[in-house]
Amino acid sequence: MDVAPSSIMTTATRYVIGEDNPDRDDVRALVQVHRDWSLQQTPPQFSFSVEPHAVAEGGITLFGARSVSGELLGIGGLKQLDTSHGEVKTMHTSLQARGHGVGRALLMALLAEARRRGYARVSLETGTGDAFAPARTLYGSVGFRPSPPFAGYANTEHNVCMTLNLTSSASRVG
């Protein structure tokens, strides 16, 4: 599975978003960067980032954002929890691509895929520390709200669960 070039292309920022192969070296490396970063921010027992090999094994459909020259700029995953509920996993933008809309574009691609799959809602778990504030702001800007725990997670001083109802008209932010 290479990047599907027709998925999304923005000419202003010049990147392509599509389903990506979790076995590609650059994808595995960015998943590991995400995991290492997460473990630096959150005690291990409260960090739910996945190992690179576990992305495909965990049923996560991984999307990549790539420059038109092929450089991986960011990743984000979507996991089916049940027929009407999905989970955003493994969201990470490379350091050099931050502040250019890559994370937002990836999130919007994941939400479009969730709608295509017919999910009624999408949830995620993220950290509560200052380092996670940009992520929480991004998620909140598209309608995610703090929610009760799901899928075995817990809301703690280190974690917060958030959910977006895809069936409400308010969730059609783009």
C-alpha cells in the first residue's frame, strides 16, 4: 500500500495524504518518533502509543502526509472499535512540518474515512500535559469534546478521552 495520490492534495502546502504502508522504513521511523515522544511526556503506564510493528497488527489503517517529492511529513491512524465507532491513533507530525497544516489535514482525512465507513462517532485518547496542548486544541477545533473513557482507557491526570459525534451537523468542520 503506497500513498494514494488522489486522496487529498493541497497545492498551497504541497503535500499528498493517503493510506500509507506501516512497513515502510520512514513510516516505521515516524511511528517510533511518536512513541518515544509520548513516553517522554507521559509515564509509561499512562502512554498508549503503539510500537511500529503493532500498527498493522492492531487493525489501524495508517494515513501518511507526504510532500510531492515523497518525504513523510506526518501520520495518523484510524482504528475500528465497532461498526459505528472509530478511534484516532498515532497522530504525529514531523518536527520540520509542524505549523503548516499537516496535522489538521491528516485529521480531516481520518474523519472523512470515518464518515465513509459509516461511523457515528470517533474517539481518541491524548495526554493532559502542556506538550499535548496543541493536539487538544486541534481536536477541539473540529468538534472533539472531553468524554467518558472508551475501549479500556481511563481519564486520569495524564490522559483525557475525547469524542466527536459524526452525525451532528456541528461536526462538519473543514
